[in-house]
Amino acid sequence: MRVINCLVVIALAAACSLQWAANAEVALEVDPNGYIVYCPCMGRFGNQAEQFLGSLQFAKHLNRTLILPPFIEYVKYEIKFTPFDDYIDVDRLREYHRVVLFRDFMEQLAPQIWKEENRTIFCYASRDFGTSSSSSSSKPPVNGCNPFEGSPFREFWRGVGVADFAGGSVFYGPLHTDFTFAGEWTAQFSAQSRPVLAFVGAPSAFPTNSKAVQLQKYVHFSRRMVEASRRHRERLGFARAPYLAVHIRHGTDWSRACELIKSNADLKTLFSSQQCLNGDNYAQSGPRAPPFVTYDLCLPSAEQLVASIRYALDGHNAYRHPEAPIQYLYIATDLDNRALWTALHDQLNREGFNLTLITPSETIHVNGTVTKHPLNLPSPPHFMVDLHLLSTANVFLGNCISSFSAFASRYRLYNLHFEQSTHFFAVDRPLKVRRLAHDEL
């Protein structure tokens, strides 16, 4: 019995030792160069991910650790927050620059270097909300950044545990949150006097600059999302088959946004249109890319959907991989339009492509029979599952204007080098890379 008790004691001591070692490994040290934190308060995941690249670049050039905010999501008209590392592999980001999760910073470092009474908030100029109905307060307008005015600003700061910026507001204009101003930022706001630069919004333009776009090479999906995508693909029966993934945006909100183009015939950019137009942010798509944003790029017709899918399939089946033709068409969309999917299926199979369509809620087989997705399978799938399947497909066909498509096209270009199999609706050429200088990486 004594021997057993001794073994138990030794085992407990070993377990405690291992636990102490694990805790020691995650203990954070204060970065003497300071930190940057911000609210990712513009748009949904695609916009937040693009502005993250500019924010990461900005932190790198200021040589401050970037605090990784949770992603803001809008689920059934409610705001929720998802930890950054649920979706993105944080260790891969550290290959480029120092980063720390928001929750770890607040738990371990904020009590030392970002005490409540010393917190200040940065903005370019005053954000005056006054007493409008959209304001959360009936107080007179206050000259300041007003970080708790408006949604999701208020919900974000409260959600991450910041109740007040007692140190007040700092207007940084005429400076800009651009890496080319790094010297001015460092000179004006030292890490000793301002250990944490907290911004009311992302310190990045949207769309972000061409050099920041290249930082996508450090942005990888988390293991959790890769595994979720693998399981989804297996359960739908196309785990090992070549597939074309399309991102079709045609929901009500998107259709309304596209209407802006009709009243702006010479519009040169809209949202993430640089990814396929002749701009400097992603690439150049060749002489057939339109010089302006067109309505078709934003909201292609059913005929244009078929034409672009046909072009993408021909490029793979006839030229690049005739030995392994595409068998599945995976559809990620903001509106599950079953009538449209049936029409696409019938037209493409009449042309001899022999495709099985995977839609958000059902599978349309080559012979036209329809199988509903299992009841315990999310329908539609989680948007990050869609995004991973778009990003890693044998062939991708996206929406030129969409920032969600832009994440997939960046990932394919800079992480996988799938230039020739990345296409956009209403642009009948694959992505043709215009290589940019890498001296900033």
C-alpha cells in the first residue's frame, strides 16, 4: 500500500510539474516596443480579413506587437464574436511578425501596461454622433473618438472587456494609418509614452494596398477549420474527386449594392474589384478585363454564369488536366436558389460536362436525381467551410467585387500559387500574376 501511495504522490507531482511548465510556456512578456489594437468594425469576414492584412503591415513597420481581435459576425441580426485563432493559424502569422490574441493580452498584460485609467483611443478626427436616433446616448455631442457610439463599435469594446477609455481621445490627423508613415508614428507616439495604440477602427485602408495583399502568404486556415472542411467534403461524397468551386452572390443586399454601378458608369473600383480589374492590388487580368466596374462583374446573369463556368471547365479539362476532368461543381452562395441550380445543372450536362452539383442544401447528381443533405449537416455550411473549399478547389470561379471571393483568390495566388485555375465571373481570363517587389517582406 505504501508503494502505491508513493507512486500516486510521484504521479501527482509530475502532473503538477507538467502543468507548471505548460503555464510557463504561455506566460507572456511585455513587448517594450508596444502594441496595436483595433476594432474590426467594417463589414463581415471578407472586409475584416482584408483590413487585417493592412493592420498587420502597419504593426510590422511600427515594430509593435499586433493584438489579434476576435472576428465580428452577424448571426440572425445578433452580433457575436469568434476568437481569431478559431479561424486562422496564429503560429503561421508569427513567421512574419509578433502577434498576441486579444484575450491573452487582456488577461496577462493589460493589468500591467494598459490599466483602465490610462487607456486612450485613437482616431483621425472627432466622430460626432450628437443626439441622433442612431446614437446610444441622448447626451449632447462630444468632441472625441466616441468609440462606444454606433454598432458594432459599442458591442465590440464591451465584448472584449473594455468599459472606458478614461485617458480620452487622441486625434492623429494629418497622419495616416499607412506603413509609409511609420517613421512619423514612431517619432510622435513612442512606446514609452504610448505602450498601446488603440484604434477606433482598423488601421488600414479598404481595399488595402498591394504590398499588404502579399501578406496573405502568412494567413492560413486553423487546423479546426481545415478539419471541418475535410469532414464536410467527405460527408457529401467528393473528398477525393476534382471539383470546381464557385462563389455566387445574388442575395437581396448584394443586388442592392450592385445597383450603385448603374448610376456610376465610370466607377473604377468597388469593394474588392482590384482582384480582377487592371489595378495594382492583386494582379492584372489581361486585355479583356474591363477598364471600369461593370454591373455584370457584380451581378452576372444566368447566361454569364454558364459561360464563365464553361470557360473554367474547358481550361481544366481540355488543357491543364484532361486526365482528371472536373466531376463536381461546389456552390457557395448568399442565396440558395434551387431553380437556378437545376437550370445550371441541366445546361452544363447538356453540353457534356457530366457534373454533380453540391448546393447548400442538396446534391443534384449527373442523372438529375436530387439528394437532400443529411439533417445533421449544417445547411448552409459554415461560411469558413465554404471559404476553405473555395480557396483549395482544383478550379475556383469567384465574384470580382466580393471581398469574400478576394480572400479565396489571395489564398490561391500567394499560398497555393494556383494562378491559372483562378477565374472570375464575366472576366474570361484566369488570374495572370503581375509579380510585385518583395523587399518589404
